[in-house]
Amino acid sequence: MKLPRRFFQPLATGAPAPFRELPVKLERMIHFVPPHNDKVRARVPELAGTVDVVLGNLEDAVPADQKEAARKGFVAMAQATDFAATGTGLWTRINALNSPWILDDLFTLVAEVGSKLDVVMVPKVEGPWDIHYVDQLLAQLEARHGVTKPILVHAILETAEGVANVDAIACASPRMHGMSLGPADLAASRGMKTTRVGGGHPDYRVLSDPAGDAPRASAQQDLWHYTIARMVDACMANGLKAFYGPFGDFSDAAACEVQFRNAFLMGCAGAWTLHPSQVAIAKRVFAPDPAEVAFAARIVAAMPDGTGAVMLDGKMQDDATWKQAKVIVDLAKLVAAKDPDLAAVYQL
Ligand code: 1VU
Ligand code: MG
């Protein structure tokens, strides 16, 4: 374990110093774009103003014979649009560290558009050693190509080994931005018996006790609760952000919304959107409810220095509920700064 002083030193001569604090950004959705698909890529300039993050995906879902086209498409996409002008993040998902494509992914992207790249999402992270490798390589490439803003790293939590090492991954480097749940690869890695991408499963349920001849109530449970809880704790304990990953059934907007909302309530900052129809869902879910914002603002106003105990509408408020209220008010302010409609509703 490095001492804090050494932890924050650049890993290559000439590389930028790592951030001490994460830049504060609204990241309700990480919108996936297949950069080898010319038709979708052509929509990116228009799309960029409507999402918080555009991610050019180079990994799974890109056919092996299109990897180079995806890389080139990403560079073209990054050059064609001024993402920073709309406060939109530009991310990429690189190929896995054991794949034949990873070196060319990072060498090409940092050389060509390193100064525009905010975050590199790394798939199938199994332990801190994977983050250390990417950290060192990015520092060398930043130094070589004169990149002055550190490129952050986001890990996908999608292997059983990764979940076992989630705390060590979270504190592996000051470059860490956050983590996303990868439910499809994780299900396979764990031997879970599902073909779904995220969401529940009709057979994962509990049954009420028998009571005579009355039919027994049965309720579906959330397959991802445990993993999301571990991910949120590991991230928040280290000042990182946690995200729900993909929800693959585009035809079931209601189930997507419920799954995203559970993640939001448990502490996640956003989710992936794979299709334009999911963007509105993420916008609805990852902004606090106006009634909650109004009540949270009353709590903050009732205890200006955040201490003491007061009653509001019959409910006790104290230092702890003030902190809960602050989470909601701070997020509402971040949303309001970007969304004039919600700014009017929140009235902060
Ligand atoms: O109306 P138009 O024809 O002009 O446009 C189509 C389509 O091109 C467009 N569209 C998108 N635009 C921006 N971003 C997107 N991600 C996107 N997806 C589609 O929207 C219009 C309607 O599309 P559609 O309903 O006809 O859908 P398509 O059959 O065209 O596309 C479906 C796929 C799945 C191919 C497409 O949505 C896509 O590639 N999404 C991203 C998939 C991805 O990145 N997967 C990897 C992450 S998940 C993972 O790794 C674990 C499972
Ligand atoms: Mg995956």
C-alpha cells in the first residue's frame, strides 16, 4: 500500500497529476454508441446535447472484424463534436485486458483524442492489479502525447472475482471514477441461470407461508440487490460513483424504470442507456422527486447549521436527516443547473 503522498504522484514523467477530488458532474446516463455504425454515429452531434455522457463502445457488441472500424469511428466522433461545450462527458469502453485489441485501443485513442477523453471504462476488472496496469499505461500515454487533464478509469463489476475484490478495486488508484454493474457477464461468471441482461427473473421469488387452502402470495425478488449494495458501499467509501449497467429488454420500459429506480434509491448516480428510448427513463429516474426535494429543502432550512433536533410534519429531524436532505438538495441543484424545466419545478 502506497503512502497518500506517493499515491497522488503521476505514474510517468510528464503525465498530469491525478485529481484529488472527482470533478462534480451530472451523469444520469452513460449512453452507449456503437462507433462502427455510421448511421448511429451520424446522430452523435445531435445526441450529445441530450445526454450526460456519450460512450463509444469498442468491446462486446462490436464484431471482431469491426474492432478497427469502431476505433476509427470513435476518433472521428470525438473530433467532430465539441462535447465539452454542452458539458457532455466523452467516454470509451475499451476491450478486455486479455484481448488482442486493448493495446491498439488505448494507443490510438490517447494519441488521437486523448485531450477530449474524460473516462476509460475497463471491462471484466477482476482485482486492483487490472487498474494498476491501465493506470500506468495511461500515464505513459498521457506523457507521450502531452495530455494535461488526467483520463479517469471506470471499472465494470462483472466477474465473480471482481465482486470478491470490489473494495480493493475501488481504492486501487486516484484515477478511479466509479463502477458499473455488468449483469450479463456477471451472471455467466457466477453460473447464474438466466439469459436476461439485467432486471429480475420470474423464477427468483419467495412464497408466503401456507395458510389453509388460501392461495399463497408470491413475490419476485431482486437478483442484483446484493451486488449493487456491495458496489455502492465500495464506491461511496472511496469517493467514487456507482452505476446500474445495461437493461437489455428495450420493449419493457416499465421494468427498466423500476430497476433503474431501485439502483437510484440505493445510491447509484446513473445507468447505461443502450437505446434512445432509455434516455428519457434515466432522466426521469436519476433526478430526485420534486416533493422529496421540497421536503429536503425544508429540513435544510429548519436546521441552518445542520445540528439539533426539530419536528417537521410530525417527523423528527436531526443531524443525520439533515445529511440525507443535503444529498437530495445537492443533486437537485446539479440537475437544475442543466435542466431548466426541473429548475423551475425544484425552485431552489
Ligand atoms: O430511426 P433511425 O433508423 O434513424 O435510428 C434507429 C437507430 O439507428 C437508433 N439507435 C441509436 N441511436 C443512438 N444510440 C444508440 N445506442 C442507438 N440504438 C439505436 O435509434 C433508431 C431506432 O432504433 P431501433 O429500435 O430500430 O434499433 P436498432 O435495431 O437500429 O439497434 C438496436 C441495437 C441493439 C443494435 C442498438 O440499439 C445498439 O447498438 N445499442 C448499443 C448496444 C451496446 O452498446 N451493447 C453493449 C453494452 S451492453 C453489454 O455489454 C452487456 C450486455
Ligand atoms: Mg460485459
